[in-house]
Amino acid sequence: MATMTAEIAGTPAGTPLRLKLLRVERRRKLRALTLVLPLLLFILITFVLPIGRMMFNAVHDDTLLTLMPRTMGALRDWDGKGLPDETVYAALASDLKVSWSQKTAPQIGERMNYELPGARSQVTSSARKASTLSVGPYKAPLIEISPLWGQHDVWSLLKRGRSAYTAFYLLRSLDYQYDSDSQIVASRPENAIFRDVFLRTIGISICVTIMTVLLGFPVAYLLATLPPKSSNLLMIMVVLPFWTSLLVRTTAWVVLLQQHGVINDMLVTLHVISQPAELIFNRVGTMVAMTHIQLPFTLLPIYSVTKTISPSFVRAARSLGAGPFYAFWKVYFPLTLPGIAAGCLLTFILCLGYYITPALVGGPADQMLSYFIAHYTNEELNWGMASALGAILLGATLVLYYVYKKLVGLDQIKMG
């Protein structure tokens, strides 16, 4: 305020006060924008643009349109019934010759192989043999070179490739696909894996969230009610895992849970079990390790709310005749719901993206969605599928956050 007063006082005489205020406010906004501009640019470059690119890759694939322009143009007049005419096959032969000379045939085959397994080798072989064809007709020779070009579903695939935008990756991520007539149908049972993966990811995330709430709420309550000296020491123990790498914590659980690890040896020594239990490379190890890692993320939001609840509320309820449990359940617990909701939301969203922990301590049937995103990114180099799975995961997270905001809003209205 003193700065604004000095700036106004230093303006030329006769300037209306309203204009002075507007100029000063404009300068303050420009100064504030200058200070936050580096952070905005950093977030835009490292966060917003990559996510936007991922969403774009989930629906964009111009491989066939770019590498087979003559075939795409010739398919414009094909009605989608039977096989195309000689004109289309001539265009195909020309594109195959060019792809062989430019060494782009493997890219065409790879793109077609996503929808028709086994097409890559046939496309590459066809491009090599088509380079020896000098004059037409081309239809019969190409079908003789590879039966692939006599299949109706191949030409339906190529006709869909005329558009740079495709729903194939999103459909495949939901266990749907195109049939030979370009109609959307359910994938074959042996190829339908992603629904189970999504359900597994959500199921593990929900279970871990519930366990962190059950374990974290009593500790948060204790932290809020203990004297500052004791609560500070306990808080240091709560945040201590943040000082250790996620990979180190996960590896520590591998040591603890293995067949001859610390936990199994202790249980056998105490005669709790007669032989070592299977605690690792299964769902148990995955959930135990994830619960340990996520516990502070659930506990701290709950603690931040419980710390603000006055003990007089419960004492007032007790003085009016309520028992200890009734006073806690009807007075204290409802006031902690915003913290519980925030902790659960944070933990659940973080669990949805877990990759390292399930990969190290889980079995093949315990891998979550992030494992498949990494698989398509690093091994198969199928950016479309990786982007589609990531886009669906992002969409689920945004929907969850929207529901959370609605529920919190309703709670605030009711409390009001």
C-alpha cells in the first residue's frame, strides 16, 4: 500500500485519480507476471505440452497417409465392397516400389501389423518383390506375391488410413477393434486384456487407499492430540520415508518379504508358520509395499485437518450425555472428512500410476497399467497405444477429481 501511495504521489499533476490507480495496478500486474513467467514457461514446456502431445498421439496416425499417398488417393472411389479394381493395385505397386527404395516398407508393415498381426513381414516381402514388376496388370501378380493383398480386411484397413486421425488406439485400449467392414466390435477373448488391466489397477489402488486410511487415521489423531514435544518426534518418523528413494524403499521390501527374508525367518522362528510363506512376487507383496510408500500421503492431509479441530467440540458432546464413541463418530469424525477425502484422492491418483513397485515385488498377474504404457513406449515403440492408455488414465483421474470436487462441495453446503 505504501508503494502504491508513493507511485500515485509521483504522477504528474492534473491526472485523474482513477487513471493513476489504473496505471499503478497495471504496473503491479506486469511486475507480478514477470516474476511468475519463468515458472509458467517451465510448466508449459515440461508438463502441458507433453500431455497435449500424448493426447494428440492417441488419435493421430498419418503413417499410411504419408508413406502410401498413391494408394490412399486411389482408394477414395472404392466403395468398400469386395476387392478394389486394377487402378488401386497399380497405385499400391507404385507405393511399394517407392517404399522399398526409400526403406520405409517396415514402417508401413509395422503400422498394419498393429491391426493385422503378421502383416509386417508380408508387406516387406511384397515391397521387395514388387520392385521387380515393370508393367501391369498388377492385381493378380500382387495377390500371387502375397495373399495379404487379396484379403478384404486389409483394404478396409488401408481405406481407414486415408484419414490422419484414428480411433483404433483408443478402441484397442478398451478391448474393441475394427472388423473387416470397419465396424466396431469387441476384441477376441485372447486379445482382450486391457479391461482386466484397468480393473486390476483400480482394484489395487482402492485397496491400498483403504489400508492407508485405516493405518493413517489413528496416527493422525494421535499426532493431533499429543503434546508438541511428542508429536514433533512422531512427525519426524512419519516423514522419514520421504528422505529415502522410492527405489530403495521398494528394494528393502524385496529383502524383507523374500522366501528367506527377515519376515519369513521371524515367523518361522516364532512358530507362527511351519514353512516360509509366499509374500513376494504376488498381490500381497505389491499391496504391502505400496501401502508403506503411500501412507504419508494419506496421513498428512488428515493430520492437517484434525490439528484444527478443537477438543472442546468432543468435550461439549460428552457434557451433553454422549458416550465416547458416539461423540467421536457424530462430532469429531465428520469434521475430519475433508482431510480423509483429500488424502484418499491423493493416494488413489498416485497409485493409478505406479510402475516400479509392482514391477519389483509383484508377479505377472499384478502388473498395473503403467507397466503396459512403459512396454509400448520402450519395447514395442508403439506410441499410439502408449498415448491412448495414458490418455484414458488421465481421463479417469480427471473424472475422479471432478467427482471429488462435487462431493466436497456438497459436504460444504450441508455443513453450511
